[in-house]
Amino acid sequence: MRHFVDNALESNWLWWLARILLIVVFLSSGLAKLIDFQGGMAEMRAAGLEPALLFNIATAVVLLGGSVLIVLDRALWLGAGALAVFMVLAVVIVHRFWALPEAQAQLALFWALEHASVVGGLIAAAIASRLRQRLLAAQVRVR
């Protein structure tokens, strides 16, 4: 059983799957902001972000660009970092549980905690990517 687990954890297919699952939320949100552009701008206005056009475009670029970098495992650290900053800003700007009435604060707190967990996953992906690159480079040198 341990051999199976070791092989799975070191496999390329599981690394691909992990990256795809990590970006689903970012990719879908970025595409939604482009497909329903007016809805995306309404989200920006509701968050107090003006000019809404500029913020909607910038948000879509960060979400989609970060997703592409992660799924392709090219400068994954950059994509993960951009998305992590985006998540932290979303908490500070939108999910401000400390400044909301109690009824809204609890839901905002749950969103903020979820965002913190996703940031942890992004950091873990950046670490895993770096270690996998080092491992592959060491294997090439040995051959």
C-alpha cells in the first residue's frame, strides 16, 4: 500500500489534478467576469471599487493569468502569489467581518477563513512546484 501511495504522490497525473482543482474557483470567477462583464462591473461597484471597468478587467487578468501559470506549472510561484494577494485583498475589501453587523459578520468570517485556507493551498503548491523542479533537475544530473 505504501508503494502505491508513494507512486501516486510522485506521479505527474496527480500533480496535474491538484493544480487543476486548485484553479477551478479562480478560472471560473475570471471567466464569469468576462462572460458577464456587466455583472462583474456591478460586483466591483458593490465593493466600492471605481472605475469598475478597470477593476473588473484587472481582476479577470489576475484570476485567469494566475490560473494559467499554476496549471502549466510555469512561474507557478508568481501565479500563486498573485492569487494569494487577490484573496487577501478580497478579505480586506469585501469580507470585512470585523466591520459588519453581527448577522453579516459571521458569513464574512467564514469567507475570510476559506480564503485563508486557499492561500495556504497556493503557498503549498508553490513549494511543491519548486521541490519537484529541483528533484527533476537532480535526476537529470545523475543520468
